Amino acid sequence: MMNKKAGIYIHIPFCKRKCPYCDFYSVAGCDIQKTDYVNALISHIKSYMDKYISADTVYFGGGTPTALSANQLCEILNAVREGFSLTEDCEITTEANPCTVDYDYLKTLRENGFNRISFGVQSAQDSELQLLGRLHSFDTACKAVHDAVKAGFDNISCDLMIGIPGQTVDSLCDSVDKLSQLGVSHISAYMLKIEEGTAFDCDSIRSSVADEDLSADMYLAAVDRLSKHGFEQYEISNFCKDDKRSRHNMKYWNLDDYIGFGPCAHSYFEGKRFYYDRSLEQYVSNQYSSQLVEDNSPDKLYEYVMLSLRLSDGISKETYISLGGNEKQFDKNANMLVKASLAEFTDIGIALTPRGFLLSNSIILKFLE
Amino acid sequence: MNQENIRNFCIIAHIDHGKSTLADRILELTSTVALRDMEQQLLDNMDIERERGITIKARAVRLKYTADNGENYVFNLIDTPGHVDFNYEVSRSLAACEGAILVVDASQGIEAQTLANTYLAIEHDLEVMPVVNKIDLPSADPERACNEIENIIGIPAMDAPRISAKVGTNIKEVLERVITDVPAPKGDENAPFKALIFDSYYDQYKGVIIFVRVKEGSIKVGDTIKLMATDAQFQTVEIGYMGATDLVPVGELKAGEVGYIAASIKYIGDTQVGDTVTTIENPCDEPLPGYKKVNPMVYSGIYPADGAKYQDLRDALEKLSLNDASLSFEPETSIALGFGFRCGFLGLLHMEIIQERLEREYNLDLITTAPSVIYKVNMTSGETIYIDNPTNYPDPALIASAEEPMVEAHILAPSDYVGNIMELCQQRRGFFKDMKYIEANRVDLHYDLPLNEIVYDFFDALKSRTKGYASFDYELKGYAKSKLVKLDILLNGEMVDALSFIVHADNAYSRGRRMVEKLKENIPRQMFEIPVQAAIGGKIIARETVKAFRKDVLAKCYGGDITRKKKLLEKQKEGKKRMRQLGSVEVPQEAFMSVLKLDE
């Protein structure tokens, strides 16, 4: 299960405008701040040079990575190449906001080695996009995807949001249809969760979001619709064609090493979990010296159960036992879940069904009792 | 002190009519307590007593009073519990007195407890001295209250002191009347020693301290006492009287006096309230009349919410029982709840108080099973068995007949509510006896009711149907034949023994129906659909379904922020800890509580 090669995560904490549902760390940011930040990142990344770490995925996330210029992103990527030894087949992804990129921008990225792009499309319904406070229309998103294809990207992902206030099963399925018609190979379908302290954290939104039953119905409808379009579900919220899984995200779920750069970027490296504070200023001024350790020796069984049950590959009984899990408990839970159609047996153990994914918190806790 | 100058009396009243406030005023006026030591309502010194405005344990205090005639008097004021659960204790406290101050609220008039306690006092040949309290209230009608006392109780009341214990009006008049109206004790100081135990408590240094009223003879430190009912003997180490804030040792207690005896007694069980104390040196022939061993009337299972706290619960029960001889408990095991105790109580209030004290003073989280009375089951084999735990109810095929305890109840209320009350009593299988008009618009409804119908929530139901105006009192009447069945509750097809209860066959369906509805409300949705069923002998009579929940997931993994997800899961896990795992179903503590209050 352990992949010796690390994944590199670069957090770009800038956004033109904060989306009302988002609680990832980002600021609007002016040009000077951006330059300072890029420089800080570059020197931080390069400091890993003498560790001789090999990496096979790089992921730019945000915020909005494309709030930086294409050249800035490429500059950072070059620093990654200096700080780490990237494999030939390295997956290099950036998240992108459809309205911050054009053909030239994407072309530059592609030419400099980016080979995967993930667009925050969220919905094919403009009314829903407006409610989400997105700056793009669905047309803009379509154009961005076409530009990416034209620029040479053949591994394109789109985000799709489930549970937007006012969204229906029909409008959601229509969004799935339209996204798949765009010819993308990967879709991440996330359920909206109202995070504390975001603009959505208010009574009027809370009262208009889908209730438990409707969001469950929508999720199941989306899974079903995606599968009809040939998208295979490989994780609770992730679907792909031609096995084009997000190799970077898989590292999180497979308990592989990953090293994050930037404020609020998380790492799992050398057996510990750590992150950097949620402050751009602090990161720029003292960079990696302010590493905050969250967990010095993470509970392997806990994390394995929690993460493996997210995947359609499922949990391995052997690994569960080897990490200290109880065989009887595994069998008892497995049988109960399969009987209730919340899971299916696999060669190695069990994997949750879509209905099981919906209950994954309770199921995880069952395996950890 | 000459017996002529001793007055032993108690105060009886309905709840909230001002018994404890009057006691405080008397203490204040006799300067028994320095003002700085006055805590409001001194005699009720348990937190629960103060909060609920009730007296749970009897207490006594000696007061010195210089009367208007210039003579010095010793008053022994004995505070009595006001609740029917403690009727026997009340009767023993009364037996220690020659007189009783009957406090009646000038705006409320006579209530059920007033009646019950007054009759009890009259039965014990006490001089009942009415006092009308709360005359400061705008709604006070002392004239009406006096009329009620004369008409209903039949004692003269027109010249009763009209007081306000709250603001301190006319308290002195009450004390003067105690001297003139309450007879002085008349016991032979030279006769063999004979004293009545009316209370006791456990002191960690001195052992059990018994509160006594000396009827005849005298006692000194060093005398060997004998407790006549238990035949236990102890050497007296300390005797004295009860000061307002502490015990005051004296050399001797004589006939007519009220005081305490400490004799290094280890078990409170040796010192039964109502028992007679005598001395080996000068023993009396006959014990005082009226002693009986009090037996629990209501039983319920008490379990720690967290199974690991079993030992803590045992320790707490042991400590409580040091001071409460009427609390009984023995270990029991429930398939659903694990290890716990079957506890016996004098009544519902007693049960609630014990639970509350366990939770409050010992910091325990408890699950309590539905209270059960003691059923008498006559088996086809000719044997008769008593059942206090529904789980042990025998197979119906082996039962020839079953009997349940009955009570005789009086409900006093404004006549507007007669319809509502009758309907409630009807529902609770009551037999109407008679109805008397106490006044033009107040009635006394007299019913025989099965005890099992009132142990759940009868008083709450009564209050909600009468806007809180009804008062209620009852006494046990014996057993009556009844058509009883055992009702079982099944969760996800599995019987939960802790939820079984015994019910009259005619009420089984509606009770079962309400049980499953309540449980449905209180059991959260889980991974699977949970059928909640009520059954009699395997036959399902009611069913509800707790739907499976659909969504319980944190889909997003926050860019590698595993720890955050872990924290959220941990929080969810904490919530689960408050649940009981019954088979495959998780049941919160509230679900067990909810079925005790079916009337809501």
C-alpha cells in the first residue's frame, strides 16, 4: 500500500472573490503579496533539495491557483523540480477557476509540464452558480474546458456540487449530463456542507439546503447518472473514466507521504502530520520554521479504516488485522453491512456501496469500536 | 427542666403553605439561631429539599422561649416530612409530640395533604392548633380558610392566629398559643426508661445518632441501651439535645424531653424509626405502640449509564442507605443494561429523590427502568409469589390469578375540574367512591386506584388537567384481583428486558401504543430501519418504525487535512458514548426516561 514516492501539494491562497460556502484559506491578494508569496514558496520548496525526495504527483490547490499568472505557476513548478526529483510520469495538476484562464494561459501551463487540470465548475445551471457566488457561467466553463483540450490537456476534471440550495434531482442529473458531454475524464461530486463561519452559515441558507433525504437521493442519483455515462466511482466523491483517478488525492487516502507548502497546507511526512498556520503574512515572513505538528504518531488503524472505507477498492481485512483490528469485529461488521446492502465483499475484504458511502461516518466508527 | 415548661410540637402543612418559613421565623424569634447563621429555611438542609420546597427527613430543634408571663419554656419543634411517601415517618414524628401547628395558606385553603396530615395528628391524639398563613398576599382570604378548617376538619379555627411567616407578622402570638394550647408532656421520670425513635442519621465519627422522644424514665451517658425491635444493645457514649446548628451534649435526658443518643452504632438498620429504646439497667416491659417495619412500595432498576461506573453506583447507594433505612437495593442484571441494582422505595417521590441525589451528590449518570409495584401472583400450583420486577413475571399459563396493590386516594380541586379529574381517574382504572363539596366551588373526590396507575405520572397528569390546582394524597389499601399482563418491548426484533412492564389487560394496547410512539421519538435514526414493537406473550400489539438514516458522511477530505476529519469523527464518537447498545440498536438514555412519562 505504501508508495515510496511522495506527493507535493502547493497551496495558492488567493481568490478573486471568496465563495460563500468555502472555508479553505484564501485572501484576495494584491500583486506584491503574490510576488512575495511565490518567492517564499520557491525558497521553501528548494529547501527540500538535499533530502533527495522523489515525487510522482504535484498538485496546485487553493484558493485559486490560477489567481497567479501562468508564469508564476510555472516558476513554482520549476522550483518543485529543483527541490524534488519528479518521476517521468509525474501527475501535475492545478485547480482552475473557469473564468481566470484562457487558451494562452492553459497553453503555457501545458507546455511547462502541467498535465492535469481540475475546473471548479460546480453546476451546469447558471442560477445555481449564481447562488454559489461563482463568477463564471456554465458557458464560460465549457469554453475553459474546450481551451484546455485545445491546449493539449487530456486529463481534465470538473467539480460538481451536490446539495446547492434549490437544486433538484433533475437539475443535478442535467448537470451531470452536460459535464459528461464536455468530454472530461474525471468528476469530483462533493456534497455541500455548510461550514461554520462562512457566508452560507446563516438561517436562510441552512433552511433552504437539501435535507438528509433529498441530499441522499441526489447523491445516489448522481452516482447512478455518472455510471451511465461511463464514470466509475473510485472514492466517495470521485469518479473517472479510463482509470484516470487523481493519483495525488489517492495518496491522501492510501496513507502515502505528501508534503504541503503554503499556509494551511497539510503534510504527512516522515511519520507525522503537520501543517502551516492559516496566515499568509506569517508564512511569508518565517516560512517553514512555523511548522505545526498535529500528530506525531498517527493511529494507523484509525486512519486506515477512515480512509480505506472512502475508496471503492475498500478495506482489506488483512491490513485491518495487521494494524491491530479485531478479526471478529471485522467479520461481524462486514456481514451486517453486506446484509444491509451497505457494502459488498471484495477479494481483500469489503467495499462500501454508494448507500454505504452515505453512512460512512457511522460505519467507520463501527470498525473502530 | 420541669415538664410543665416543656412543649413538644410539630408543624403540619400542605406543600408550599409555609411550614418551613414559619419554622425559620420561630427559630429567629427565639434567637435560637444567630441571624448571620440563618440560611433561608434552616430545617430543610438538603439542596433538594430547599429547591423542591419539601421536607424529606424529619428534623428537630430545641428552642428557649421566655413567655409573656415571664416564665421560661423549652420548645421542641419537630419538622416532619410532608409527603405521603414518608407517611410512616410522619406518624412517628407526630407520636413524639403533644401538639401540632396546622398551617393553612390563607389564599389556597385546605389541601389534600393538609387533610391527610391533620387526620394523622388527630389519630395520635395531638392537640391541633390551626394557624392561617400568608395573610400578606392580596388574594388572602383568612375568613374562608378558617371556615374550611372548621367545616372540613371540624376543629375551632375562628380565633386561629393570622400570620405571615414571610414578613414575620404575628409569630409571637403563635408561640404564646403553643404554651396555652399544646399540653405539657406527662411522663413518669422514675419509671423504666422508654423512648421513641423518630429519626436517625449516620455520622462518620459518632456512628448512628438516634433522635428520641423520652416518654418515661431517664438516661445518662454510660447506660446500655436496648433497641426493642431489633434487640440490639449499645453503650451510650453521648446524649444531648438538638441545637439549631449542632448537637449539644448534656448529662441526662428525662421524660418529656426530646434529644439524641449516640452509642457507636454502626448500622442504621439497627435503629428503626418507630422502635422503642430502653436501658438494660432499668428496662421497660412493653415497647411503645405503633412500631412497624416500613417496606418499599415501588421498585425500579437503577443502572449506571456507563457500565464501568457500577462500583461507583454501589458505593453511592451504600452511602445513601447509611442515612436512609427505607432505601433497599440489591444487585440485578439486565440483558439490555448490564449490571445494576433493583432498588426499593417508599414511593415515587422517594425514588425521584434518591435518583436525584445519586446524580447530583455522586455525579452519576443513571438509567432507570419503569417503576413497578409489588404484584401478588397466585400460581396454579397453589403457591403465591410476589413480583417486583416485570422481567420475573411468570408464564401466564402458570398463573391462577394475579393481584395488584390498591390505594385510597383523595383529590381536592376546584369544582370546575371535576370532569377532567374523573376522566383521568377513569383512564387509570379508578373506582369512584364519593365526592364531597368542601365549599361551594371546591370538591374532595374520593377514589380507589391501583397503585401501578399512579406510580408513573399520575400527579403530573393531574396537575396538567387542573392547571396545577388539584392536590392529591393516598394511602395503601391492600390487594385486589386484577387482569394483568406483561408487556414486552422489542427493538429490531429483540426483547429489551429493561423496558418490560406489567399492565392491566384493558390498558395494554394503549400503553403499548404510546410506548412505541415515545421510543420512536427518542431513538435517533440509525444505519438500519428499526422496528419498535410492543408485544404480549409473543403477540405484537403495536409497532412503529425508526427509519434508517440516509446520510452521515463527511465527503470532503480537505486537501489532506486528515486530522480535521478525525476530530469530527471523534466528536460523533463522544455522542455515541451516551447511548446504550441494545443488540444492534443504540438507545439514548432519554428513551428510557421518556417511557416513564407517557402522558406528555
